[in-house]
Amino acid sequence: MVYYQKDFIADYIAWQDDGKGRIWSYMPDVGFAFGLPTMNLSTRHIKSAKKQEKQRKQKLESIKEKRTLLMNTDIQKLRVLYEKFINDQEQLAEKMKVLEIDQKILDIYTEGYEQNEIDPLTYLNQQKSHLQSELIIHEFIRNLQEQKTMIYILAKYQLPNYTLAVENLPEN
């Protein structure tokens, strides 16, 4: 949530009203005409100031709603990815049980081959089958690691907390 809060605050600061200088929108224009002081009060200035204030409030509300929608969408994606990750971990546990059984079968075939009870072709086919099962499991584990990485990216997990400095900008 920290990422989304910081992102929201960054945009919010750009559009927030500090209240300074607002009074000048309601002050009359003062000047000189033909050597005499003049004063002009126009409702156009007041209307313009009210319009700007309304637009600023609408922009701030828009920023808030967009960031909230983005955050909630990412949270939903994260939930779906996490559920898939948990389901795939359970599948991996089941596949590992099958691989253990396959390893025991291979051990029996190896013992039979060493005692010349099983012909080499049968033994090699069984060994090939076992290696293919291991490769499938390794590929499945790699996919789980990719899913975990995607979850970390979407969750913005352990993002560095760097800040940008204005002091080091080159001058024009």
C-alpha cells in the first residue's frame, strides 16, 4: 500500500491548493488612466477564480479515484496470481510423490538390470521415462519461480526507497 499512497501523494501535491494568492482573484484592478488613479472590479476575475478552484477540486478527486481503481485492480490481480501459485505448489507436491514412486520403480529396474534379469532396452526406456519426469518437475518449479517473481513485481515487494534531488539538475 505504501507505493500507491506515495504515488497518490505525488500527484496530489502537484494539484493541491495552498491558499496563497487566492485573495488577489477578488481584488479590483488598480491603475492610472489620464494621470488619475482608476479602479476596475470585474466579475470575470471572480468567476475565473471560482472555476479554477472547482477544476482543481475535480482534478484532485479524479486523481484519488484513478489511483484507488488502479490499486484495487492490482490487488485483485495479486489475489488471482497468489491463488494460482498456491494451487501449483500443491500440484508440485503431488508430482513429487509420483516422482518418488517413479524413482523406486527405476531402482527396481536398475537392480534387475544389474542382475541381468531385465534386458538393456527395457531398462533404458524406464530410465528415459524417469529423466523425462524429472525434467517436467524442474520445468514446473521454474514456472513457480516465475509466478513468484510476478507476484513480487505486482506487489511492489521491497522496492528501493530512493529519492530524486533537484540540486543536481543541470542548468540551461
